[in-house]
Amino acid sequence: MRVIVCNDYDEMSKRAAKLVASQITLKPDCVLGLATGSTPIGLYENLAEMNRLGEIDFSGVTTFNLDEYYPISPENDQSYRYFMNEHLFNKVNIDINRTHVPDGQTEDPEAECARYEKMINDCGGIDLQILGIGQNGHIGFNEPDNNLNTVTHLTGLTQSTIDANARFFKSKEDVPTRALTMGIASILKSRKIILLASGRTKYKVVRELLNEGINTSVPATMLKVHPDVVLICDKEAYASMYLGVDIGGTSVKLGVIDGFNNIVYKDSLPTHKDKPAKAIIDNVAKVCSDIIARFPVSAVGVGTPGIIDFEKNTVSATNLPFDNAPIVDWMKETIKLPIYINNDANCAALGEAVAGEGADVRDMFMVTLGTGIGGGIIIDKKIYMGAKGDAGEIGHMCIEANGIPCSCGSRGCWEKYASVSALIEQTEAAAQKEPDSILAKVVEKNCVVDGKTIFEAKIQGCPVAERVFDQYIDYLAIGIRNIINIFRPGIVVIAGGISEAGNMILEPLVKKVNSSVPIRISRLQNDAGIIGAALLGRDK
């Protein structure tokens, strides 16, 4: 099966129309098998326009439609004869007597099905068959069944198909519950088949079609025995979707990404870190479950602060009530999908490496500046974990022998000098030491010191703020030079809230580091953790 993935529905329709037009050009008296429903409307619009422009000629073409509701009058605006007249036949120069749709008014459905099958055979068979695909995998009205009927036949419709078609009728009660349809063998006799799929609702069935075996519970998989099938679909129908969960100290961010690393949905909820660990995770799992019910999610990835014991699948974190918390096991009580977990800094690095500033390089190092300093090492587009899964604790790299004591038990750790917390302490100390400075006045006005305070004073031309900031950049540069000398990555990416200062931090940092290795600000910012967490599931 050849697969053509298009950006959207319009491109899908144009690509399909070109293939049909080629068939008509190569064989002006060809026999086309046609489908109805919302999916091929764009195809028919393109064919009508090509005919109007004189690019194709329908005068010698014969058509057979896949199916028709039963019982239904051809004058009923929901009949497939009416549909084809409206969307194609009345818009092109086709001989209406050479267009065939099963008779939805017949008094003898069995005889009508035999007649229809014979007509197809008498015309030499179908040269090119157009198919759509139902959410349950039906093609034509060949619904999932242990014994698929092979030839044109009368069939009952499943409830899911009735529900899907109800949008075209005044009420669900008006939807016919039976139809006349070509059988699987009728379809497979076609010399060439084009299968169209569009939209997120078709993702699961497209995935089954491409990745699973032949199964009568998904009738479209029977197409795998045909030698010439082209699946034309848009990104939403083709792309896998994964749910990423980024657990933070104040909020939990969630996002669904498709197979092209685009976030198609985002949500967030308060972490409530004052609650027990199990209550926090149960709340997260409930929101995840609600999202999974709305999107075709294949797996869930979780990024969390702290140390992860990958053998026991437990998490311990200082800023959250996680003490050997079995987060994955707890989530599996609610979520019946594969769940993967990793450190939040690693997830952010993976997201940035695949979909952000590191997309064009193989190896990347991310430095996340926050309460501490997190590090993410990406080698060959994969997280480098180390022997025990805890590599990348760069915040505890020593840059000052016998320096400031750190909570880890060592002295002079990098995060005691270059984290946002360190910058805040340095800012507060300078403001107290220089009470007449602009910096001190900014602190007094704001009543609080945060990572933005130093930049506000700098913009106002404060020399004290300039000195504090210059010293901070020195500390930051020392650690980054060490990282570059050890790893020689393709790029170093700076992330965290302070990176929003952009060039105010990047330009002096690049100058002080003075390396040929590029240093960039995170392109994805807060979305990096969501995307990276989601990628944990995709890359398994």
C-alpha cells in the first residue's frame, strides 16, 4: 500500500483528483467506482473544476457507486443518487445513463444486487475505485463482521455508522438502517484503488490499517491483499497522537501532540502540592483520562522534578511531596495506556531537541535556569541517562572550591551561583548594601524580588544592577564553558523563566563563553516539557 500524506483536506482532495484525472486521460472510456460521504466532496469539486477548464473529459466515462441506502427514493436529498448528481454528475459532461447507483427502491434487493454485480462485470470491471473509510474501518457499507460478504449485497448498518450518518438527517430515527453495497470481493476486483482518510476521527482506524494485520473486524485491512492501493490522507488522519504531562511545583501542564510534533491541545491544573502525593497524581490521571476520551492518544509521557528510580519506577522530589512515589503505577489505575516517565529537565531537553532549537543538530545540551539548575543531555536525539538514569545533574557541578554550602552536602555548586534563586539572593544583597541605588528603589517599589528585578533596574541604567548582572553572567558562563568542553554538543540551549529576557541575557553570555558552539534561547519555552514528555511514549 502506497501512502501519500498531505498537509490538509484541500491538498488531499487535489492529490486524489490528479490521480483520477490521470486515469481518465490514459483511458477516456474508463470505469470509475465512486464513493459518497463528506470525505470525497473535495475530490469531486476539483474534478468538476478540471472538467470546466477543459482539462478532463467525462463523456466516455462509466461510473458505479459503491452503495445506496435501502429503502430510499433517488429524489430524497439524502440518497446517494441525489448526492452524486449534486456533487459531480450535474457539474461535468458525463452521460447520466452511464452513471450507476444501486436501486434503493427495489422490491427485490437480492435480485438488484445480482443485477448490479453483473453490470460491473459486463463493463469489464472497475479501473479505478474511490473509497472512504469509516471510523470503525468499514469500506462501502461493509461493516465489521466475522464473515464479510464478498459480492454486492443488502446489509444492516452498525449503530456507530448510523450515529455517524445521523448528522445528514433531520433526526437519528430518519437514518436508514440498511443499505445495498458492493462486497469486499467486488471492491478488490478493481484494478486500482484510492482510499481517502481525513481528520482526527480517522486516526485510529488508519493506524490499524497500516500497523495491524488483516482482520475482518476492520474491513479496510482487507485492502492489504490488493496489489495497487494508494492511501491519501491528511496529517490529522495519519499522525499518531501522544499525551505529555509536565508536573511542576505550582501547576501541571498537559498537551496532546501529533506525529509531527505539533501541540493540538493544551490544558493545565494546579499541582496542589500541599496535598498527599497520591491525591495529586489521581487528579492528574483524571484529567488525562478526560483528554484521552477526546483524542486518539496512543501513550502518555510524564515529566516530573526529582530523582527517578527506574528499577522501582518511583519518584522522590524535594519541592513536591514525592517520597518514592510510584507515579506510573498510580496513573495506571485510571489510564489503560502505556505510561512512561522521566525527569522534567530531560523531557524539556528532548522536546527542544526534536521540535525546537536543536531540531537541526544531533547532539544538544539544555540548561534550565530556575530554583536550581537542571540539565538535559541529548545524544543522537535521545536522552542520555547515565548508568542509573540520573545523568545531567549539572547544577551540582563545582565552580568555586570551598564556596557556598549547598543542600546536596557539597560546596560551590553551580546552582548556588547561577540559578534564578542565586540571582535573587545576589540582587537582594546588593540592594541592601546600596540602599540609595536604583536597584534598591525598584525592590522597594515592587515589594518583592524575582528574576525580573535585575533587568528592570538595568533598563533604568542602574550601575549596581549592571555589576550584579555582570557577575551573574560570569558564573553562568563558567558552567556553560565546562559543559561545552566536556560534551562538545551541536548546540547549547538556555531555558527557564529567566531566558524570556532574550538577548539581554544571551548576548553577554555568548561573549563571555566565547565558543564556536552556538548558544540559543529555548524556542519552545514552556511547551518544551509537554512535547518532550509526549515524545517519551512515541519513541518507545
